Amino acid sequence: MTRAVLRATVLLLLVLAPALGALVGSAGSASAAPAAPVSAPAAVSVAAVDEDGPGGPRGPGGPGGSDSSVTIDLEGLADKPSSSVTVLITLTLLSLLPAILLTCTSFTKILIVLGLTRNALGLQQTPPNQVLAGLALFLSLFIMAPVLSEMNDIGVQPYLDGEKTSTEAWDSGIEPLRTFMLHQAGDEELELLTNVADRDLPESREDVAMSTLVPAFILSELKQAFIIGFIIFIPFLVIDIVVSGALMALGMMMMPPVMVSLPFKLLLFVLVNGWGLVITSLVASYQ
């Protein structure tokens, strides 16, 4: 019985020996930890004596901190429009571009005059509508180039550079286009649209509101386009009358006068350089 108790005690000690060793090691390290601050002053004194040696990183407020500081100049950055705002304005202008092209430029007048010229020649689909529209578009860009350049110089670029606010850029940029439309709009059309809008007549043309100026400009363009078209129709109408009278005198009742007059119209139009005269007249009407 005694031997069995002794064996059990020995086995228990063998099992608990590793755990007791770990507890003793942790207690020794815990007791040795407070001795670390004793050596700290020596390390600090060595760093203080070694002034020429490589130093550690210093903060902005420490010695030599001004050498590692970074200065970023943000002056004027908040005044410039962000890229998202610029993209939004660009997309808005692109969506309104067809309406602006038809109502605030010379495109409508040029396209109508070119169409009337084709009808005066007796041609229905020659030149095609796409050709006339393309010619009218590039002639409009040619005529409006000084106005667009001035709008870009005094409105768009100062706004992108942050020199003007959006309101100031709008007021400055719209002024060249407003001046162009005022020069082309007639007094009768301005007075008509002012009365239709039930507004008081302004003291001068420069005081007309844009909501009145734009439709007045369109009406003036239509009026001038029809006047130019009437002048173009006259010589071709004379040719039609002469050909019709000649066919009646010859008793050729069944011969369509258009078949006979069309070659003479084309010949006359080519001899006098008709397209050049029409385009010159259109461009000169805006000078």
C-alpha cells in the first residue's frame, strides 16, 4: 500500500514538473522587468553626447524640422471650376447646340436661301439636303468665327482660369452674341415681339431682353432670306416665261416648259457663277 502511494506521488510530480518550470520562468522575467529603466539614462546620455552622429527622425517642431517640411500652395484652387462641373456644362451645351445653331446664328438664313436657289433652278433633289445643310453649317462657322472667338476670350477662358464666377462669365460671354443679333434684328420685329409680350418699349435697342431679342432675330433672318430668294427667282422666272411663249408660238402644247428651260437656267447660272454670287451676298449681308 505504501509503495503504491509512493509511485502515485512520483508520477504526479513528473507530470506537474513542466508546468512548475513555466511558472517559475514567467515569475523570473516579471521580476527582472523593473530593472530595465535603470539603464535608460545611460542610453539617453549617449545620444545627447553624440551630436554629430546620425539622428533619428525629427518632428516638424524639432531641430531641423523646417528642412523636411512640405509647403503646398492652394491659393486660387477653390476658385477654379471642378472637372465634373466643366463636363456637366459641356454636355448641357452639346444638348442645346442644335437649338442655339438654329435660333442664334446665321444658319437658318443661309439654309433657306440655298434651298430657294435650288427651287428657282427647277431642281428638286440636286444638290441634296445634306449638301446644302453642310454648306450652310460651314458658312455659319465662317461668319460666326469672330463672335465665337470673342466669347471664348472674355467669357469661357476667364471662367476656366477661375478669374470670373459663372454669373460674370455668362454676362461677359453672351455680350458678343447679343451685339451680333442686335445688328441683324430689325426695329419692326423688336417692337412687334415687345408688344406681343405685353412689355414696355425699352429706351434703346441695347436694353431689349434676350427673350425678346432671339425671336425678333429669327423673324428678321426669315424676312431677309425671302427677300434674297425673291431676287434670285426673278431671272429664272423670265427664262420660264420666254420658253413658255416660244413653245406656245410653235404649237408645242404637249412639251413641258421645264424640260426646255432647265438647260438654259443651268447655263445662265454657271456663266454668272451663281453659287459664288449667292454666297458672297450672304456673307456681305452680315458685314
